[in-house]
Amino acid sequence: MNTPTQISVLITTYNQGRFIGDTVDSVLSQTEVPFEIVVVDDGSTDDTPNILRRFGDRIRVVRQRNKGVAAARNRSVAESRGNWLALLDGDDRWRPNKLAGCMDAMRVSDASLIVHDVELVNEQGQLLNDSSFRMTADAMAEVSFAEPVECTDALLGLNFIVTCSQVLVRRSTLNQVGPSDENLPVASDYDLWLRILRHGRVLFSPQVLGNWRQVQGSASGRGEGRYLRWSLDRVRVLRKFAEAEENAYRRELALSLAHREMKYLVSAAYNREERVDLKEIRRVLIALGVEFHRFDAWIKAGWLLVPQRVRSGFSSVRGLVVKGQR
């Protein structure tokens, strides 16, 4: 006898009171009614709890002290009962046919993970880009929309599954791969997709079924500091992948990409001084030095302790010297 499809919607949120009501409304407006809606409030200190109370027993709210998005995602999985899990960040929203579209794909596929396209919008809901897939078209060049694919190599090069809010995953697959890595503050989802690919394939759907909201200061924000933190986490993910990978080619590919990312990160952290808080830059560089023994990161972190006027003067003198030698 076939097991009935039961989709649990898992929402994670932290201090997203401005958006969480709209997010939950987008789930309650689905043409395909979910089996359950579980919201994990990861220790919000704004009006998020009050807004969630307005929905009464239409949703199940679980509150915990703040532990980060990976821990909140793990808690939502543990609290749910469905055999398919639809993840949703507390500042994103779905179109009314999100779950119906995913179920249509699911019925004709043995994929472990279903990924659909999303629009990018700003904090006010204004359109920034009408397709995340087109943003990453080069990396997705080998991806088929007709059948499930194994796309580990491409995903190592670039994480084109840009948000948890665009996925539907089998619970049995998550049981195989284990929980989200709570030691990865920004890129735990990237690590999860790569681990899922060790146990199954991904079906990509070209349907745009949701909005990915870009909020400054959030985990999905576009701030310069957030980009540096994500780049550091990407190095951690690639090194972790390499340590567990048996395929020699992929192991070397992951290590090569990690090395390239570290070189870029040192340069980017140093050159973004005008746009990022110096303490945050130093934290990223010191973490890079400690975890991956990058001597150049230590040097750059130390150099940033020198007053800016001294560093600017040194750079000017060095520029004159170089110009004079030409």
C-alpha cells in the first residue's frame, strides 16, 4: 500500500516580526493544504511571538533560546511528522501554488530533493531579480529540468540552491544524511545539499514558486560583512566535504576550490575595509588563520590594527616608489 504524501511546512524565524505574518499567510493560502505547519521561533526579542499567537491553532509554534538557524531547522524537523518537509525562512513567502507545484513534480520523480525557482525581492517586496536560476545560469548549465540529476561538481563550484525556502526534501533522506551542521553559522544549508547528493538526486523545477527576500543584516542579507562570513563558511563546507569524500577527483576539486576561496577571502576582507566594520574583518581573518593556518590572514589581521592614517600614508609612499621604478 502506498504511503500517503504528508507535507510538513517548517518555518524558522528570529526577530522577523516585520515579515513573519506575511510568511505564514502565504502558507495558509496554499491551494494544496499542508499536513502541518511548524514554526520554530529561535529566541526572538521583537514582536514575533505576539504575531504568531494571532494564528492560533492553525500553526504549531515551538520556542527555544537563540541557537542559530541550523539549530532551529533541526528542531523543526524533530518536531514534525510528515514524510516530505518544505522549508521556509521567516522573511520569505510562497506563491499559492508552491506546494501543489512541488507535489506535481514529486509524483513523477524519485528525487530526494526538489528545488524550484524563486524571485528575489527587497525588504519592501519590490522585485530585484525574477529568477534565481538565471542568476546562476553558468553554474547550472548542465542541470536538466526533465529528470533528477546528480550535480555535485557544479554545486561545489557555486551554491545555486540559494535559499531553503525553495526546497522540498524527503524525511527519509534527512534521516540518512543527519541534521544540519550547527557549527556552520551561515552556510549550513549548502553543506546539507552536498550531503544529500551523496544519497540521492535533485529535481529542478523551472517554476517560480516563491519570493526570496533580501534583508540587510539577516542570514540572507546582502551586506558586505555577511558576504565575508559566508565565504569563510564556504571554505569550512568545502574542507568538510573533502574529508568525507572517497572520490579522488571530487576530493581534489573541493580542496582546490577551498584554497582559491581562502586566497580570495584574504584579499576581499582587506580591500573591503571602507564598507565593513574593522572588528568583523579581523574576526574573519583570525578565524581563517586559526582554522586553516593561513599566515597571510594573520599578517592582514595584524596590519589592520595599525591606524588607518598610517596605513594610508604607507600605501601612498609605496605607490610613489613603485611608480618611480617604472
